[in-house]
Amino acid sequence: MNSTIQALLQIAREKMSGARYTPEQREQTLRLLNLLLELAAEDEKSEENARATAKLLSNVTRHHNLFALIQQQAAELEALKRISVNLASSLQLQAVLDRVATEAMRLIKNPQSVHIFLYEQGVLRFGAALDAEGNRNRILSLPRPDGLTYTVARTKQTIFIEEMRGHPLFKTAPQEWEGAIIGIPLKSDEMVVGVMNMSLRPGRTFSPAELRLLDLLATQAAVAIVNARLHQAMSKEAMSDMLTGLPNRRALDARLENEVQRAARYGHPFAVLMMDLDGFKAINDTYGHDVGDRVLRDFARFLVESKRSSDFLARYGGDEMTMLLPETDGNSALQLAESITKRMAQFQPLLPDGTQARLGISGGIAIYPNHAHTASDLLRAADEALYRAKRHARGSFLVARGVTGELPSELST
């Protein structure tokens, strides 16, 4: 009978090996079955009891398979809940992409890396990346036109490759690339908004559970990306002037606060230029606001072309524009103002009667920290200098009055 017990225990051991038992559950179940079989062997109906125990064994393992499946599904639901909470906690696109990459690496056993690319108007651009060593947002390679990522984006289908080396989609890839990889489209209403590539260490493949979890993550990621983009667009609209397309007063105030903090931290000066179109009111009065709006748009484009790449230009209100010049002292600010003043001769927008408007520009300059130490005081100082220029030196840039760091008081045309 001892050999029968051992045989039955071996059957149980084999069945449990594929039933997702934990080591502790396996040992506890085997000890219980061994006790039942030994008790059955002591009874005079040992053979009948042994058969009954074997049937019990079959039921236990079969039911445990069901129990293990329920445990697995519960774990997947828990992972989905965690993913949903994490991805919904931010509307900043880069933060969302970084969290998607982090979640992907948490879901997979022995992953190599994950790369996420955003897809817009048929073009893929890098979004986020994370590898097994913890390196974040390191661009390993840009998508190849004939490679996996573009194929996934175009076909809108998940592509699983068991071995990159030798696969047609990787024929132009570096020779050292090997192992399994999966490309998953991030879709919202059948529109692909991105592609997530997940690679494994050589010798590994994806389990069915891992594939399901990645699919769940991809669905949540697509929703989060769409929401982040919508938030980004709405934020940009809230900070933009609808007429000229320039940043508006709200955006100017935020940027000015940042410049003050940065200048105070690093000890750099910066300049504020307030500018106003001379002769603009006459255009509005003569030709109407539609023509005046077109002239303002042209003026905004003119100033954009006149500024340096590091400068920040915003519409302050009406025909007043404000330019922030980072890390710029008084002399450099005056040089830029002089350049703008000279170029105004070229600004001659066409009017409805076929004539060209001849407009001038007046401005005020304030320097941090010479004229003020706060954002509001800097604007007030520049605005006061602009007001003096409009009244006493039209067509000129005047410098704000201050006790320290006196600058030349006027720059004439």
C-alpha cells in the first residue's frame, strides 16, 4: 500500500506543478493528502478508500486550478486598478508617458526595456523609455520606416516577435538586437495615438497573463495620452492671445515670475521691453477694427522676426506688446531696441485703399534688478517709461528711472 500512496502523491505533485500553487500551498496540500492516504490504508477497506482518496485528489487539484485562475484574475484587476489610478493622477503628457513605461516594466518578469512613441499625422516621435537598469528616456534607436514600430502604427495591430534576430522587420536593425519583442498600438476609438514596444531578455517569452496585462495597460495608456493632449491644448489656448497667436497677459505674468526667480537665483540681469504702435488708433478709426486686427497680426509677426530665439514675446493688451530678454543687461537691451526701431521702416502693412501704412514704435525698458525686484514692479517701471516715450519722445525707447544702474535715458530714431 505504501507504493500506492507514493504513486498517488506523485500524481498529486505533478498536477499541482501546473496548477499555480505556491510552494507553501503545495507542501500543505501534499501533507494533507498523505495523511488521508495513510488513514485509508489502516482501514480494512483500504483499496476502496484509496480510490475515494484519489478521486478527492482529482477534485482538489481541479478546483485549485479554478481557484488559481480566480487569483490570477484578481491580480490582473488589482494591477488594472493601480494603473488607472497612476495614469489618471497627472495630465502632464511627459509624466503620463513616464508612468506608462514604469507600469509596463512592473507587469513583466525579467523585462529588457520599454519604449513609447507618439503617433501624429503619420509620424512617430519619441515619448518615453525605461530599461531594466533603471535608465529613463534614453533613446536607443528612432523608428525605422520598415521596422516594427511604424508597421504597428500603420496596421493598428499588435505584433509579437519571438526572436528579433533574422526577422524581416529587423533586417535593418543592429545585429546585436535579439530576444522577444512586442509592439502594441495605443488606440483611442481606432485612432492610433502611439506605439509601445516591450522587449525581453534573451531566452524569455511573454506568458498569456503578461500579454493580457500589457493589453490592459495599452488601453489605459491611450486614454491617458488623449486626455493629456486635450489638457495641453486647452492650457495652450488659455495662455494664448486669440488674435495674434502670441502668449497672452496671463502667460506673460507666469513667465515674468519665473524669470525673476531665475535671475535672483543665478545673479543674472534681464530686461523688460514694453512697446506700443504709433499711429495705430488712426487706422482703427479710418478703416475699422477688422483692418486694425490684421495690422496687429502683422505687427506680431514683425516682432517675432525681430527677437532672439531666447526672448519671450507676449501681447500685453490692445496694441501693446511686451518682450522679456533673459540674461540681458541694459546695453544689450538698448541695442535690440535700436534694431527694432530701425526695422520699423520696413513695416508698412497694406491698407484697403491700396496705400501702405507708415507706423512707428515707442517703448519703455526696465532692467532687473536695477529698476525693480518684483515682476509687477518691473512691468510698472517699463510701462511708466513707455508712457513717457509716448508723451515726450514718440518713436523712441526710454529707460525706466531708477537709483542704481543708471542707463542712457533715451534712444531716438
